[in-house]
Amino acid sequence: MSKILKIYICAGEASGDLHGSALMRELKALYSGTMVFRGFGGDAMKAEGAELLYHTDQTGICGITPVIKELPFLLRMMKTLKRDILQWQPHLMLTIDYPGMNLRLADFAHRNKISTIHYICPQVWAWHRGRIPKLARFLDRLICIFPFEPAHFDGTDLDVVFTGHPLVDRAAETKAQIAPEFPWRGQHKIALLPGSRAGEISRILPRMLEAGARLEEKLSTESSFIIPAPTRGMLELARTIIDKSECKPRNLSLVEGQARALLLQADAAAVASGTATLEASLMRCPTVLVYCAGALTAVIARVLIKGVRFLGLANIIADKEVMPELLQESFTPENLAAHLHALLTDETLRRRTLTQLDAVNAMLGAGNAPARAAEAILDFISTHNKEKRMTGL
């Protein structure tokens, strides 16, 4: 390997920033020479030494309408990054999730003879299956975090590696920590996770609050509801929505962060579709998955995911409904309250759900996923360099 290894690293959302920082830390620990990083990401990657051209505060955009609104900025960003890649000439293009932009950048890098590795498989197994051969043409290695993903690339020349899900390590860390004290009151403890973005929280939290009020009426003993807001800004937004709500549970509290620790203590949860549902599984918290997208996003999503059985990651891994899914019109306060009531009061259902969650969790890998992914990256670089020397390139 070259003693100075230049890696262009790209993560467009907060979750990708955390994955990227963990990868950077492990790569630097394993590599014997000097390693430098440049690209875009967030505070965690910056703290590990990445030189960032753009921050996740600018790039963390979700939904069709917001993307259309920000399209001029995204196009300028793409142009700037392409020019920078050619000028900097990295040894490796390492893209992390965020497929809309990152896969285009990987394709550009490949066409300019730069090696490409993508971490966290795009969900081509759910939709856009026709993109699988195209990915195989411009990615040199794909690192997957779900066990069912590599099989979808059978029949292509793409080098696919399953290294386990990084949340397994974070779940273990949470379980090993001293349990924080949350303002629980009553017998039943319910966590409400309405999402991490302002648009999600504004659409989802009001229905959760009304469901909580209805659930209080159905339960014979006192219950308690806590919302773990991901950031200070989202906490203030949630507080504003709660203050304006005319229908909400009596025992309701807000905390900043600590979602995994809260899920570990909760008896049941309502969680917006996304990574948090997998965290709920790893915390062994019986959960109802909910989601309602904006009108335009919902229409387009119905076309793209036609024929897909499940939206939730735990359900996809289990290939059955481990978490009830309430989406769009079916996500009503009445339906959510009924499902949560069943999870809290039906002991047979609780035991079956916990058994199914354990089976899902067992398929996510044995832990140490960032180190395994870093090893897969350095193994590729070492093998690729040997091949170049052998062919005289």
C-alpha cells in the first residue's frame, strides 16, 4: 500500500456521518501509514479528521418535494465535488449510504479510473431492481449490513461483502451502560419516536399524541409516555406541537437524545419508519411501525414500491410482520392505540414478538461491524494494488 492513502469519503445524512466516523477510526487504527480524508459529512467525521466541503446540515434532505426545492443547490454541489475529485485524485472513493448523490459520484469516479467502494447497500432489493447490473459496472466493492443483501447480486461480477450491522455494537454499548433515569410514571411505559426530521415530526407526532390519549382510556392502570427528541431543535419543535395539541396523554415527557436507552426500558413503542425501528428491535422493545409521508412523496412511493411486502427493516429481515405497520391512511390514532394496547396486555403476543425480535437480531451479525468493514476496505486496496503491479498498470 501507498504510505499516504487518500480517501474521498461521502456521507450526506446524520446516520451516515456516524457510520463514516466509525469507519475512519477503524481504518486509521488498522493502516500502518498516513491516511487522509476529504469529502462531505458531519461533525463526527470532522472530529476524526475529515476535510469537509459540505456538511450534513446542508445535505440531509428527505422527501420528493424538499429535494425538488433544493435541486439547484444539489446540482451545484455535484458539480463542485466532481471538479474537486479530479483535482485531488484520491486513491479510493468511499461512499456511505445517501444513494441519490453518492452513487452518481461513484459512477463519475469509476469513469475517471478511481476505485469505488460503497458502504450500506442501496435498497435495490425493494425497488429499482433493474439498477443492480448498473451498480455492478461502476462499484468495485459493495459492503452490506443486512444478511439477505449479497444474494441479490448473484449473477453479477460485483464483489459483495456482508460485515454485519453497526447498530449491533451501539446496542451492546447501550446495554452495558448504567441505565439513565427517565421520568416514567405508572405501570405501562411507552416510547414515542416520531422521526428525526422536522417534516416527519410535524406529520406524525400529532397522531401519536392522540393515540396516547386513547390508549390511556383503554388501560386499566396508569401509563407513561416519553418522546426522545434527536436534537435540541427537534425537541423544541416537539414541545411546540405538544403545547398546541388538544388531545394528548396526561403523563407525557420529553428528553433529548438517549433513544436506545429509552427503548430498552419501554414496554412498547410507536416508532416512525427508519433506522430507529431496527434500534427498537435490538433493544427488544415490542413496536408498532408508523409513517405518513407528504402527498407527492406518497404518490411516487406507491409507484416505486409496488409489490413490496414490508417497509420496516425488521419485517424485511424476518420476511414476516414482526412489527405491525401502519402507513398513510391506516396510521390513525385509533389503530395505533389498539396495536399498542395489544402489545402491552396480551402476554402471548408479547412473548411471540420478543422471540421474533431475537431471531431478527441474531441475523444482524456478531458485532464489531465497523472494524469488519474497515478490514474489507483495506483488503480491497491491498488486493487491487497487487493486481495493478502484476499487470504493470
